[in-house]
Amino acid sequence: MKRIYIYSTLCFLLTYMKVNAQQTERGTGEKDVVKVAAARGNESESKRSLADCIQLAIKANPTLLQNELAVKRAEVNLSQAKSNRLPDLNGRLGHSLTSGRSVDNATNQYITSNNSSGNFSLDASVPVFNGFRILNDIRMRADAKAAGKLEFDSQVNALKLDVITAYIQVLTAQDVLRQSEVQTEVTREQVRRAEAMQKEGAINPGDYFDLKGQLANDINMIESNKQRLYTNRVKLAGLLNIEEAQLGDLQALELKADAQKLDATTLYKFASENLPDITALDWRIKAAEKNIKIAQSSYWPSLSLNGGLGSNYSKNVKTGGYWYQMKNNLGKSVSLNLSIPVFNRFKVKNDVKLAKLDLESSKFQREIALNNLRAETANAVFNLQNASNTITQLQEQNTNYAESFRIAKVVFELGNSNSVIFLTAKTKYDNSQIQLVVKQYEWLLQKYINDYYAGSLNL
């Protein structure tokens, strides 16, 4: 019996030292520089890094690729706006067969016989003046194109944050799973010890079955953590547009004490100046201003230069064949057309009002975005500091619970306690370890978010 006690105590001390070493390496705060996965050794080059995931997502994410089409549409719209300065040129060629009474297109006289006739025309129109509509349309399309590119950049940044979040969730689930496996091994050692004692009748049966129940609970927790890990891996693989099996292993991230130490006001200032979606709203306002001028151009008269070329053929004309008549009947025309708006049921007036309302709406959208950004940056600063403070408290809590569990285990193995006290101390210690792992990764995520708002997210 004495040998069993000594063997169990040595197993526990070795396991506890391993767990404590892992936990010490994972402890972090803004004053300490610690690697999350230092206990795992050097990372293999075959593991997929966070930068690799982000680059793959930008190239393959279908939602982002679909959003990129909006940029291409804006480019096409701008190209068409510039092309509107060119002349219109249209040709028409027709041939008809008639019977009965009809008008001969060559003589303009009524005929009652069967006839075959044809005609062609070529018309051109050049805009001379239209209230600067074309010029303002080009400027408006150019502003819309600039806004579209910035909005796409914002969507790229949003995808980066989604990938970072999913990546960290996978790492969190991995570490939580490893932690639960270590905790289960500690429980399994106690069950082995209890089984040996149970055979000799040296343990309370209630304590023995309590330990076995805890082992089953720990094993179930491992399976639950495996499911959570798989779900997070599927989510990350979906962002990369690959299968979960193709994701492979992920490189660990380092918890470095280089987070942006900015107050909420400064971070908001940086974000409002650096984020592309805010600048895009400025370009949308400029485009709305140009749209007002486009609507106002309909108040002005429009002037266009037109030219035409046409000819015809008729079977009833006896002189010459088809090509001879077409050449002989050739006619040309040039005209200068002026259109003056007089009354159009107040359509232009109302179009101008709607354009001005669109401008006001664009300004409000910018104000709303800045207001939301102010709240988001304030939360980002608070959450980062809160996570750092919580980690410090969790490290102290984990140290205390570790000592409490050590004492409870020694007393329990000496037979001076029961399984309830032992398992309560173990549960507190296990939970504190899990909480510390989760909070460390939460701090890392908040660091990336702060870097994003500060314009220093280099991934």
C-alpha cells in the first residue's frame, strides 16, 4: 500500500509540473512577452500561417470575388461616360416586296402592280452642348469608381478580420483540447490509483465511483472540444474556399506585448483617417454633388449636329439596276438641332430635388459611419485593456487554484478527505486553466482589432 501511495504521488507531481510549465509559458499581459505555443517546439514549415490564410482568402473567397465585380462595373460605367462624347453613327438597310396599291418610293406615286423596292440610310449625330451633362457625368462616374475601389478595400479588410478571428478560434480550440486532454490524464491517474485501492478495499466506494464518473465527464469534454475544433476549422476553411481536410495544421501565434497603447480618442482619429470605407463615403458625397449638376443640366437647351446619307431603289424604274439606282438616288443632309425645354410636368425640378436629397443622405451615412466608428474604437481600446487586466487576475487565480488542488490531492491520497473536496478543487483548477487560455487568445484578437483601426495591421 505504501508503494502505491508513493507511485501515485510521483505520477501526480510529474503531471502537475508538466501542466504548470505549459501554463506558465502561456501566461501573458501587456508587460510580458510570451509565446502561446512555446511548449510545442518549433513550428514545421508545412504548417499554414495566418498570412498564408489571408492571402488565400483574398484570392479565392467567392464573396469577395463577387464584390470585386462592382469595381469592374464602375470602370465600365466610367468608360461609357467618356464614350458619350463621341458621335452616334447608325446605318439602316431595307428591302420590301409589295402587291396591290402602294406608293413607289422612287417616284412617290401610287402604283397598283407588284413591286420590289429597297433603301438604305446612314445617320450621324454629334452632341454640341447639353448643359455640361456629359462632363458632369464623367466626373460623377470617376468619383463613383474611386468610392467603389475604396469600398472593395474595406471589404478586403473585413475579410482579413474574419480570417484572423476564425484562425484564432481554431488555435483556441486546439489549446483548450490539449488542456482538457492533460486534465483528463490527471483524472485517469487517480482512477488507476483508486482501482488498485478498490481491489484491496482501501478506498471508500463512493469516492471510487465519483472518480470514475469524473473521468467519464472529462472524456466527454474532450469529445465536445474536438467538435468545437472541427466546427472552427470548417469555418476557417470556408473563408479560404477549401475543404477542411485541405486546411492542414496551423502555425501558432505569439502573444507579444506590442499592442497599440492608444486611447479611444486617438484610435478614433487614426481610424477615421485610415479606414478606406470612411474615405469612400467622402467620394460618394462628391459623386452625389455631381449628380445634382447632372439633373440641373436638363434646364439648359441642348444643341446637336446631325448628318445623314440615304438612297432608294424601285423595280418599277426602268433606268438602271439596283446599284445604279442606289448611286443615282443618293441624298445627303446636314442639320443643327436645338431643343429648348419649356414644360415637362416639373420632372426636371423634382429630379433636382431628389438629387439633393441623395446628397443629404450621403452626408448622413458618413455621419452614421463615424458615430459607429467612435463606439467601435472605444470598445476596442476597452476590450484590449480589460483582457490584459483579466489575464493578470487569471494568472494569479490559476496559481492559487493550483496550490489548492495540490493540497487537496495530497490530503485525499492520505485518506483524510473525500472525492467531493478533491474534485471540487480539481474542477476549479481546470476551469481556471481553460479560462486563461481563452482569455489570452481573446487579448490577441483585440490586439489585431486595435492594429486594424490604427492602420498598422500588416498582414
